[in-house]
Amino acid sequence: MEIYKDLTSPASQEFEKLLNTQLSKIQIEEGKIIEGKINKITEKFVFLFVEGLKSEPVLDINELKSMGLADKIKIGENIPVLLEKIEDKHGEVLVSASKAQKIKGWDKLVEAYEKNEPIMGKITSKCKGGCIVEHIDTGSLMFLPGSQISDKPLKDISHLMNEPQKFALIKLDKVRGNACVSRREIISSFKKEDKAKIIERFKEGDIIKNAECKGFSSFGAFFNVNGELDVLVHLQELSYSRVDHPDQILEIGQKSDLKVISVDKEKLQVGCSIKQLSPDPFEHIDNYELNKVYTAKIMKITDFGAFAELEPGLTTLLHSSELSWTKKNVSAKKMFKIHQEIPVIIQEIDKEKRRVAVSYRLTQENPFEIFSTRFPVGTETEAEVVSKNEYALFVQVEDLEIEAFLHSNDLTFLNNGEEELSKYKKGDKIKVKVLEIKPSEQKIRVGHRQTQKDPFDFFKDKKQGDTITVKVISTDNKGLIVRPENCALDFQIKKSEIAINSADARPSRWTGNESVDVGIKEISHEKRKVVLSIKYLEEKDRDIALKTYGSEASGKNLPFSSLSEDLKKKEEEKE
């Protein structure tokens, strides 16, 4: 093979010319699928022979493993590959078996789609909105929408997984290389002829006995008739009462009689009704009276209440707010059982909306009216603290499951209400007085301070200008804190109200426990407000002294430092 050492020699040039001529005859092109003969198989690679190529194409064994072909190939057999490059930068031939399989698979899918022929596949996994189907011949993956799995609702498709079966191609996207298939169309095509014969037996007005409920949707319920035909009962045809979803009045497996209301032979559909088998209860709704007790049967229990049937076809919602007088967010599941008969009172009848509102709690004696009878306004009794918040206590009286409201302002006459509130905890006993009862609003207000003697009664017979004796409790820069004799209330005498002369108006003159007479400068029994003043009393006594004494000398022994000056001014005015 010396001719290959010098590629510029006439012999090598002639060989290259002959080779190129041969290649042109074979017409090998990049991007085409070609057949390669397996020459050699190693642990990592498979070597191929392709007539017309300068060198042997090589396949990675892992590629064949991913395709499930690694254990099936044999030396001497042919395998289709995609010719990607006749010669790359390294002088090697690039081929791909997986890409060839995908292209050949797509070609088969296109052919089946154009001929409207079914293909064989198997459901390999679930995904969002449906399933993934693998084409058995080529391994191509296709999408099966959930709505196309079957001609009837299926909760469980485990029996369909990995089972070879026929699918119809319903959509191909050549640009994206996506394929969409349907199992439902295959089933429907087989059933169509038989279904047409079955539907021929039905006409409007027919009564179907013991149809079995097989599934729900947002627009109705599906029933199976004799195991051979599925029919739809629309949401509006389920009941004369308002139904938001079939599961409010039906259960899977429940059997019901149906009335045929429509037959569509072209669409092969039969429409049925349940409510039309019974008379419209609203035709005689006038027989029912408001605020009257009736017996209702519990048909369904929900998180927000229960659906109760007044009569067949007339179902109404018993809301959780109408279950108990005292308990909030009470659970109907804990109170009732399915098909249990209970008393209810009709609160509202809306003929236009075909709605009836009922209440269970109104059939029970109103505990707030019981409370008002046993504990009328003004009654004093003992209560137990059951809870509290930042501004009030909630207390319970005796065995009545009623929480009465006790505001912090009604806790004490003396201290700050919020401070007094902090002293109480759950379980504490407290004496209360009933202040207000509103049975219609389910409200009771009680007070604790009202059970105690009001210290403000000390001023009940007092008026402006009266003099009282107080004891100095404490002092500060603002004035004096004093407490009247035989009174539990404390009052402040401002610094400006201590004395007429500013030099005498010093709180530091008092050390505490001193008794001193003061005048009532202002008083309001309605607002429970009293203003005390030593200065006011001095001014009052000074006015009396000025009228009584006529000279400076006559008033020199009086305890008012300013009186002598006032008397002197009075003498000067006389002159």
C-alpha cells in the first residue's frame, strides 16, 4: 500500500478519483437514513460497514442500550442509522441509531395519521393532564389527554398501564415533533354501531328503572343503564332544589329511576331527568308557613352545615349558623346522622330563587330568654370567668351555656379598669349584676362594680361651695393627692388650687396624713366629677371676713396672710 504514502502521486490521485466516482453512484447523502452492517461488537462500541463510505461508522453501545437493542444485535445483521456527517473535523463518520429510529417512527406516525389508521401503543406513565403513550413499533412517545382515555369517567387506570392496545392519532405537530393520541375514539368507534342500536330503543318520556350513578362532573351526573349505555343527568335536572354539585344529593353507586327527556341519534346521546319524576314542590309551596315547625330529613352533611329534605325533591340548606344558639362554628357531623329526622323552622321562602331557608336552633328554647326569666336586669349572682381579651371578661352564669360580657369599665370604681382586668384568669369566680339583656341579638351585659357600694355616693348630698375635710395621702410637683373622710376615692388638688398666695402654694408644705378643710369648687353627679380646692375655700372665707371686719386691725389675727392688705385697701377706699 505504498501508493497511500504520497497522496500527490499520480497513482493516489487516480485512486481518489475512482473512489469519488463510486461514492457518487451509491448516492450517500448527509441527513439520510442508511443501512449499516454490524462488523464488530465490543464493550463500548459497535462497528458498522456501509458501502461507499471511506471509513467505518461507530455506534456507542450506550445508545443502543437506551433503545433496548444492545442485547438483540448480532454480527452480520443490518441496522438503520442516520448519517449526520460523512466526515467530521477528525475525519470520522457520524451516525445515530436513535435519531434514525425517531425519524422512521415519525414517518410511520405520519403515514398512519394520513391514512386514518390506528396505531399500537402502551401507556407507560401518568403526567399533568393525561398520560404518556409509547409507540410499540418505533418507541416514539405520544401524549394521551385525560379526556381521551375512555368514553366514561375512570378513577383508576392501573389496569390499562403497559398493556398493548390501539390508539387513534388525533393531532400531529411536525414542527415540534409532537403527537397526540386518543383511546376514547377507538372505544367509541367499536361501540358506535352497537350504541346506535341501543339508543333506537329509547324515546322521550320513557322511564329507566334502577340506573346506577357512575361518576360526577361540574355539570351533572353520569348513570349507567343496564350495563350497556351511559346517560347524563344535567345539574338542573337532578332536583327541584338548588344543587351546586351532584355529590350534594347523590353518591357513587346509588341507584335511581330516570326519565328520558331527550334522544339525539346523531350524537348518540340520551338526556335524562330525576326531578321530573316527582311533582314540583314549589307548585304547592304556599302550603308551608313561615315560623312554623316542620320535620326534615338529613340527606347530606357538609363542612358548612347539612342538606335537609322537607319532602321528596324539596331540599334546603341548614347552615351551621342555624344549628345552635350558643355554639359558634358548630359541626353538623357531630350533631346529626344521614337520614335522621329533625325539627326545623322555615325562616324564608323565595319563590323566585326557589329557595327555602330553615333553622334548627329556633326549634330549641332560646337560652337568652331563659336567662332573662331567671336573671332579670338588676339581678346579682355569681359567675365564672371563661375567657377574656384586652378590654373585657366573658363570664358564664350557672349551668347556662351563655357567655355574658363584662367590660373593664364595669369592673371597679377605684382602680384603672384595664389594670383590674389583669388580675382575673379563667375559672375565677366573680359577683356580677345583670345590666342589659337583648335576646334577639343574643347579648348579655353584666358588671362587677355595680355589686359594690359606690364611693361617689359620699357626694350625693354635696353641692358646690360646701366644705369637707380631707386627708393628704401624698404630694408631688403637681399638687396634693387627698381622700375625703369616710370616702374611698382619691382626688388631686392642683398646685394652683392650694393657696391664694403663690408662696404658700407649695405642695412640699405637706408631708402626708395631715387633715385639711377644702371647698368643693365644681361638682357633677352625672359625670362623676369633683374639683376640690383649698384656695377656693380661702377666697370664700376672705370674702366673708371683708364683709364682717371693718379695719385692718380688726382682721390682723385672721389666718390669711393677704387679708390685712385687703382691709387696708378697703380703708383707703373709704377715705
